[in-house]
Amino acid sequence: MKKIIVLSICLLFVMTGCKEKIPEPESLMFTKKVEAAQKQRGLSIKHIVQGNQVFIECVVPGVTFSSSNNKTKKGKILVTSSTGRLYKEYHTAAFVVKGLPKGRHILNVEIVGLNNKSLGMKKQLYVTIP
């Protein structure tokens, strides 16, 4: 009888032990970590070379290139060569740099505000035109 009473008291303590702070499920914690990592991520660029054209796609968190969204910063993309020559400025996240001569090129892609002030996001692309 004493064993049953001791076991039931122990069982009672075990069952009520997590009542104050219930642990959060691991799947929710993983989702929060992924969301935090995406917010911290900066400029992401993908490019494809076809002939003498370079197709570029930019993913920029917190910056919009259209005039429809009022909550985020408005910006534009400047593409320059390694010598500082401006190829063009773009107001879309995906664009094509046309007419590059044959050879190797370093393209600097920089995100700037509408007033041409840098937003601190800049990457270099190494491109070879066959």
C-alpha cells in the first residue's frame, strides 16, 4: 500500500512538473529561425549569360522597385563596369544588360535610393561573353 501511495505521489509530481512553463513545439521554433534568417539576408542576385546579353534577377528584402507599395523603401539598381562606366539604371528587379563586347567583365550591381544614395547593398558579378 505504501508503494502505491509513493508511486502515485511521484506520478503526480511528474505530471504537474511542466505546468508553469510549457515548452514550445520544435516545429514552431524552426519556423521562427527560418523567418529570422530570411530577414537578415541581404541582396541576392542570379544571372544567366546568353550571347552578349546578361539576364539578371535581384531579390532585395525591404526594397521595392515599383510605385505601388508605400510601406517599403523605393529604390533602383545601378549596373556599372569595373572601371566605373555606368551601363544603365534599372527600376525593376529583373532586367537584361545588352550589348556587352566579347571577353571577361566584372559588373557591379548596387541598390540605391531614388536620390542615388546607396542603400548599402552591392555585389559583383563575373561574366564571360563568348
